[in-house]
Amino acid sequence: QSALTQPPSASGSPGQSVTISCTGTSSDVGGYNYVSWYQQHPGKAPKLMIYEVNKRPSGVPDRFSASKSGNTASLTVSGLQAEDEADYYCSSYVGSHKSEFGGGTKLTVL
Amino acid sequence: EVQLLESGGGLVQPGGSLRLSCAASGFTFSSYAMSWVRQAPGKGLEWVSAISSGGTTYYADSVKGRFTISRDKSKNTMYLQMNSLRVEDTAVYYCATIATSLLGFQWYFDLWGRGTLVTVFS
């Protein structure tokens, strides 16, 4: 069982916005600004979408944004497109030189 | 082209051993911290282990004492020696780079390989 809790699924229609949450504790998400988000299409390797809570790597569309409040981090996808349909995972540093991932959220574009 | 390529996966019985390799190309491997992340069939991602550019190693509790991460800078390759394998170690194993700064690991994984499948069957 993951230490970081994500909803199993989320959905939205093309053009809409959807937000995925990642809830941890003060020992992980709430304690460090080392929260990242990954997109994974079926059969593919994960792809970094957000790092250090809200920073976007070069090449990631600005439709992807993220934030953190207390022990919960959030990823928002605006202007949903068909290619955004994928699994999304949050990750956080949890201290003692260890990292953990959330259980993943399957995003469906209706 | 910047690339990570895993190899060494396969079928093994419980209690057996396997060594995975991750060959890096297109970037200065010696400067990067590296990590292994695994994904059981139909399940989520699980961080397994990490190694700094200087060779300091870190492990998830689930594999500590059974797995050993290492790197050979002369070969631009990272390894994961897996001993005492269990059925629950069955997964696709990805290698990834870990961003670092003067403060140390930034704990995000920015370049990923395609993965190699390890199946532990009884």
C-alpha cells in the first residue's frame, strides 16, 4: 500500500480541467518541496511532468500545472486533450534518502 | 541521443538471483545520480534504490539486504544485483536519472529507460 494516496480514477471532457490529488503526511509531501508528477501511457515508460512541486520541465505543455497545500499536492490538467489520457503518479521524498510514489490515477478523457 | 537502456531481465525461481544492467548514452553518466524504479504487472510505481555520482547507495526497505546497486563509470553502466528473489519482486524494472544540485538529490526522476521485465515464478 502506497504511503501517498491518489484517487484511482479521474475524468473530464475535452477542453475541461481536471485535478488529481496526492495526499501524504508532514513527513513526506508536507515536509519537503520534492514532489513530482509522472505521466505514463500504456506500455510506456513514465515521463516527468512536474518537479519540485510546481516546476515544468522543458517541453511539457503549460496546460499542466501543480501546487501543494499542507500535506496534499495537486496536479491540474487544463484544456484536456485526448493524448492526456494516461496514468499519473505523484512522488515525494520521504526522508532518510528514500522516495515513494502514489498509487496512481487513471485519467480518462471522455 | 540521450538514452538509458536496461537489460538482464528474465525468468527466475524464488530464491534465485539476477543482475540487471542500465547502459547510459548521450550524457555525462559519471555526473548523475541514478535510480531503479519497478512496476509490478498492472500495479503502480515503486522506488527501489538509488546511487549517487560518488557511489553512495540507498534502498527501499522492501529490498534492503537482498538487492545491491552499483555503477561502473568506465562503462557508463549501472547495475542492480538481485538476490533471494521473491514472487513479489516480479515487475518491470526501470532505470532513471535523479536530478541533483549542490544541496544533493532533488528527488525527481527526469530520464527513464524503457524497462526490463523480471519474472519470479514458483
